[in-house]
Amino acid sequence: MKVCFISGEYPPMQGGVADYTQRLAEALEELGVDSYILTSVKARSSVHRDFVLADIERWGFSLWSKVEGVIRQTSPDLVHIQYQTAAYGMQPAINLLPFWLHRRIPDLPIVTTLHDLRVPYLFPKAGRLRQWATRALLKGSDGVIVSNEEDLAAINKTGYQTANLRLIPIGSNIIPTLPDDYDRDSWRARYDIGAGDVLLSYFGLLNSSKGVEVLLAALRHLPESMPRTKLLMVGASVGDSDPTNVLYEQKILRLIDDLAVRDVVKFTGHVAPVDVSANLMASDICVLPFKDGASFRRGSLMAALAHGLPLVTTQTPDGSKAGTEDASGRPPRLVHGESCLLVASDDEKALAEAIVQLIGSPQLRKKLSEGALQLAKCFSWDRIARETVEMYHSILRRMPC
């Protein structure tokens, strides 16, 4: 089988969709699926490979003819769009691409993975038309994949119906792999962390949904009697796709000065995946205070689980706490006190209390670490690739001969 991926970003571009597309293509290759990746010119590098076609300068409507040309050149069995509107510059051309392709190449099936449900920009006061653009992408696709139950429920509310709407979770884009010369104490010493100190970690790009300002404010509520505590901000801050991340980064840097915590907070900047893994493993507790609650669409959450980190994160806005897998076979859930500690979003004091609880309890940290590793087994790339291939075959069987 041959698949043509269309992705707004791809390594060396920095972003979750870039890393996801690369990991999925690699996992599919293990199952005998050949992939071509059509992506942005920003993904060009000295390590450019033949199957990565980094040819798109802008994601406007000129995209359509370029996509058709690549498809006729590579003759894939299926097209798979990786959709995140920011990765396409908030342009609506990608939303209507399936209709164009069906008109030009009628027998070519199209699958879309929705990495989030943000709508594209059309024009000022577009209002409901922006939601129409997302529905158009759904209707034009022969199959749709979502990565979490929240997005699945949101799509079901739109009335969209298809036999090929599936929930296939993402995995960790950072595979737990340490440098050959890794020594935890030496690695921590890079950030002036001693043997008796506590190192908190945050992983992921900075944007307004991540709750970083709440995490910074929580540092003020840690008792002075606790061991010295520092916060390591792991990885790139802004990425390549969402310009709002730059504004949010500036806000966070100002807040660090306003809260007088500059000596506590360290930034690693963009580093190689193996160094990301080393930074995570060097930390004692991972803190991910998402404003909209923890979701399995978050690559940073998946990385924390894969590394077996004691984790503090946030419950959904309605206050629900996840249970275990039920008889319907839905994906497993985060369980408070088993695989993480869950607190209310935007509650800096509750976040601080959870951090203090973990600092004071090695037994609880060990329990959450074991629970995280057990949960991470459900999100292996091999499993994700197999479920994706099953969907491909299901769609291809339904296509007219």
C-alpha cells in the first residue's frame, strides 16, 4: 500500500503534527506501507529524503494543483491529511481540498486526521462560515480520525455521520532513549540541581491553552521548608506554525520577572529528541496544567506517560475525573491517584498543594510512575499504525472497483 500524507509541518520544523506525521510514517513502514509526505518548504534540510516532498510555499488555493501533480506522479492508494489549521496558516484551502480531489481523481480515497478542531480564518466577522469550513472537510473526507474522546463527542454533535469516523490516539513523539553517557546527577547539575533538590519539568510549546502562568504562580505557594525546587521548561517554546505562541512566550517571560522566579525557571530551548528524553528523566515531577483539562491529544502528556513521570495535570472544566476502560472498549483514562494527580485548571493553590504532596511522598511518586508506564502501553506506535492500516483497508474495500 502507498499513502500520500499532506501535512502543514514536518521535521525539522518544530511542532506536534510534524513529529506525529514522522512517527506514524515510520510505524506504517514497519507494516509494509510506503509513504510520501507533501509538506512545507520549511521542512527542507540537508537530510532531505526522497519521500519527503517539501514543496509548498503557501497553503492557499494554489495548493490544489500542486497536490494533484504530486498524486499523479506518485500514484498513491490513499491520501491522508494531517489537519491542524494553524499548520496551514489558518487558510481554508485545505478544508476544501477533498472536494477538489474527488472531482479531479474520483476513485482516490481521502482520510483526514483532526489534531484539533480550531477553525480557519476566512475574513473578519466570518462567524458561522468558519465552522462551515470544518464541516466541509469532514464531508469531503472518506474517513476521519480523531485522537481523543472530547473531539469525537464534538464531531458527533455536529450531526456528521460516516461509517469511517474513528478514534485512534496519538503516541509519544519522544521515545524514551537516553544518551550513551547519561548520568542523572551530572545531567541535573547542568541546571544547578543538587542531589537533594527537586526538579519539576514542563514539556511542550508555549501557548495560552497550556496554563504555564498558573504553574509559575504556583511556585510562589511552595513552602520555604520544602527542598529547593526548580522548574525546567523542556523543548522549544514557540514552534513553526502558530504565531500566537510568540506573544504568549513574551507574556510568560514578563511574568517570570514579575514573580521574581527567574533564578528558579530554566529553559532548555529546542534540543534533539534524545536530549528531551534525558531532560524529562532527570526531573522528579512533571507538571502540565492544561487550561482545558488533560487530553490524550496532547503529545506532551503522552511523553510524560511514556517516560513514567510522576505527573500533576488538570481535570476537565466540568470537574470530571477519568475512570478505567469500560466495556465499550474506549481508550483507558487518566485516574486520579493511580496514573497522575488531577487538579482543577486555573487553580494555582491546588496545583501547588499537589506538587507538595508528591514532593513529600516517594511512595506516591513511585505509584504514579508505575501507573503512567502501564497506561502508556495503550498508546504504542505499533498499535496506532495497525489501527490506521485497518481503517485504510476498510475505506479501500468500500471504494468502487
